[in-house]
Amino acid sequence: MNSANGTWSLPFSTGVAVQRYLTAEEGLAAAREERCSHWYVDASLMEDMPHNWSQDRSRRLVETAAEQGLSPILHGNFRAPLASEIPEVRAASLDYVRQEIDLAARIRAEALVIHGGAFVEPRPTKAHRDAALERFVSLLAVVEREAAEQGVEVWLENLSYYPKFRPFSYVFTREADFATVLDAIPQIKFVLDVGHANVNQSLALPAFEAFAPSIAALSLSDNGGNQDAHLALGDGTLSVRELTDAIRAKDWSGVIAFETRNASVEAGLDYLRAMWEAADADLVAATGA
């Protein structure tokens, strides 16, 4: 264990975050109990939406986090319809996200996590998805710039791919979407949600290998491949060993966040460490070293 920040050390981990879908103060306590360095403040919870934060509440959270040596990550509301085809709705969504930027600055968040939200089409096609992504990226560029002006780093998180769940479709779900965003906003950072990337596609490994230099964090959970289930690593169809091998090959480092509902952070770290050490053992066996 790293006594400096209370996290279990892994060669590639610069921090460990926990997401327990609790209010900010309860989440901080959970992070302290699980000896993490970070925790998610979830703006999709009514209690933690920007309008429910007074200056006094923000100040007290900052003070408590500093006392505990913890840093928040503000997980923006994934429901914000930043890709809506209605200009007035997009404008209102941008105004809302500006409140999240202000909140992230006030609570001294490590980052503000942004999502593409959803768009509505009776029969969503590739053209519809591309158009929705273009609308989203145009606002994301504004969000990233204004956040940077306040000293807030934006992490863009991929959502799950549900090709048959019309008329509602998530935005920013495909491998090509990462490239499109980087072309438009080269400085953007990603949090690759490997659980989301495993829903109805096998995106986690190719996305990591293609975009590792722009990935600031990994959000970790497992599922059976058909829906986002937030299972413990090893309880689904995600190939964690392939991912840790890719982390080694790319010499990647960053924050790892656990959104597992049926397992502790410690269990997740133990699983990652087992995958890492298995690769070490395979290398020794192969080389005879």
C-alpha cells in the first residue's frame, strides 16, 4: 500500500477512485474507508446537481477532502442533451454544463467528466449518429475551452452502445468517435469506461491501443456484453488480461476508477495485480529468466 495517499500501488496507477453512487459527503467517507486517493461526486444525483451546492457546502467539502488527503472527480450529468437537434435545448444544456464547470472549480475537482448524452431518432442510422456527434463536439469544444480557463480539466467518457434501443441512442460510443473528437479538440482527455466499451461491441482494447496517449483514466467494471452491469472484474466477458497487457505495452499510467457494485476496490486492485503478475510469470517462463 502507498502510505502517501492510502492507495494500493500498481505500476501504472497514479490514483485510485471509487464510485459508489452516494452523495458527495458519503462518497468521500467511502473513499476514505476503502483507502482511495479520489472519489466521484456524481452530478446525476439530485442531491449533487450544481443548484444544490451552496458556497458553504463547497467550502466544507474542500476542507474535509484536504484533511483526508482525497481529491474529488466531478462526474457530470450524463443526461444533459448536448447533442440535441433543437438549438434552444443545446443552448440550455451548455448553460447547465457551465454550472458543472463552476462547481468543479469550487470543489477543486481533479477533472470534470463529460458525456455525449443521447439523441432521439425513430430509426437511428450511421448518418444520424454522425450528425449527433458533430453537434456534441461543437459544444464540447466550448466546454473544454471554458473549463480550461477556470483550471478544470475535462475528461470525455464513452457511453454504452445500444444499437437496438431506439428511439434513444447514446452519443460518443464508437471507436471512430474518439478519432473524430481528437481531430476537432486535440488536447481533449478521455476516461475510457471499459465496461461501457464492452456493451454490444468489443471496444475496450482497440480504443485503448489507439488512443492511450489521450486517456487520462480508466473506469473499470465488467458485464456480460449486453448491458452495463457494473460487475466485478472477472465476473463478465471483458478480457482484463488483454487490457493489462496493453497497459504494459503502451507504458500507460493514469487514474483507475472502480464502478463495481458487487466488489470492493481492494478486490478490484487484487484482480488487476493478479493479471499483471501472471504476465510477469509468463514472461519468465518464456525467456527462462
